[in-house]
Amino acid sequence: MRDEVLEFLRQNQGGFVSGQDMSDACHVSRTAIWKHIKALRQKGYKIESYTKRGYRLLEEPDLLSPLAMKQILDTDVFGKRYVYMDTTESTNLEARRLAQQGAEEGTVVVTEEQVAGRGRLSRGWYSPFGKGLWFSIILRPDFAPADAPKCTLMAAVALTKAFHKMGLVDAGIKWPNDILVNGRKLVGILTEMSGSMEEVSHIIMGIGVNVKTKQEELPEELKHIATSLLMEGVDIERTEAFKIILESLEHQYYEILDNGFEDTLNEWRQLSVTLGADIEVRAPGNTYEGVATDIDEDGNLLVRTPDGAIKRIVAGDVSIRSRQ
């Protein structure tokens, strides 16, 4: 309903739309229309209103609309199909639905707000309206299912390089899927594969980037563990940040398709804040302490424990205690 109200205002941008006309078209009361107008104003839309004239849309917030991105995005595949939503439960869920319907590789699903954003291990992901980049990309790679987890490492490399391009040179990768700045989380990556033992049907690569969030806007439980581009001194329009990120992701993705994973894994090593660190790993069924020494060719973390043994970690949570 809110989208319908907004579309009425857009179609008449510069002119007034009466509350009664919108009420009649949407089959709701004028009070309901007023509530939607109030909600739009709270999300950054500048809407003026006058008695007997109605409502007029003056200005929209920094949105990731198809028109805004089409004007600046320079990619061959990523974002050519661009599915944009004001709000959604989860872009990964929406992308999965589209992929099952046959959506092409490079389809981007992006929203201004997620109400049930997810990270690894079914954890929630804070995704407020207009403050970040909450998006998923549909991939259909021609490689073995065993290689699918390495797409997470590929994405981490591409994103970190994009942040360096924006001037945030302190961004680094924590195994397996976090990008940190001075120990605080800037990005989360969640990749989900669908296929058989023999082939990949599709991969949904979900990414959340904190862009415009301010320290005081973070929930209390995130104030000391999360950060944003703005909090790190990078004041950039979300559209420009999204352009840089999508172009970097596309370049890195086709690099692994054309040339394999070796170069990307080496870049991951160079950009890692995990390797060489004294860490604790909470893996399924076990907790390990030691020094992260390397990743293997499959992207698994290698940890040297105090007794000199090398543990191969396929999945787990890493806490960095100190860097050597």
C-alpha cells in the first residue's frame, strides 16, 4: 500500500495529489493515506501538504533506484536485471525465488530495508532503511559444487578492494566472511548454493554493507562490534558505493571463472587480518586456540595449536585475540 501511495506522488511529481483521490484508488480511508505519508516522511521523503490541495512530493532520499543505478553502473552482467524493493524480508529469500524461476546470472536484488536480514548461522543482520547496501546476486557458475564455498572468499576480496578504492585502506578480511575495520564489522557475506552432487544450479550471494549508519543509531548490542563507511570517515553516496562494489564483484567473479581461484586466494591472503593472528576458533563440536597460518586451496583455515598440530577448519567462528 505504501508503494502505491509513493507511486501516485511520483506520477504527479511537482503537482499535488488529493488525499481523497489516493483514498479512492487504494480503497482505504484518508486517515490510512495520511499514515502512509507520515511513514514516508520518516524514511526521508520530503512531502508537503496543504488543505484542499493535497500532497506533493518534493524530494526523495538517496535511494538505490533502477534509474539512479542505470545512469552510473558500468558492468556487463551484474545488475542488468535489477530488482529493487522499498522493503523486504530478506534479499536472499527473494533472489532464491527468482533463481528457482530461472532468473539469469547477474540478477541483482536490492532493498532499502530488510525486516528479517540474515547472516551466518541464522543470525540476524541489522538492515535499517536507507543506511546501507542490502543486496543479493544470482550466480550460475560452471564449476564443481565443492568450489562453491570459495565464492565467499572471492566476494570478500572484491569488497575489500572496493573499500580500498573508496579510501578505506584499513579494511581487511576475517575468515571466513567478515570484513573488519579496526576490529569492527563493516560487511557480512552469506552465500547459499542450490544444486546436486554433480553440478551447481545457482548460488545466491547475499551481502550487507553498513554505509550511512551513525554510532548513535546502532542497537546497543552492536555499538562496540559494528562500524560503517561513514563512521570510518568515508562519506559517500550509497549509489556511488554500490557502483564501485558491483563493478569490483563482477571483475573478481569472472576472474575466477576465466583463470581459476589461485590468484584470488593469494589476494585473500594479502588482505586477511586473520592470518598470522593468535585466534580462538569455535568449530562444530570443538574449540581451538592457536595461530592462523594459512588457508588451503579449498579456502579452509589452517590453525597451528600450541602443541604444534595443524588443524583444518572447514566451518567455525573466529575470534582474533592478537596479531603477531
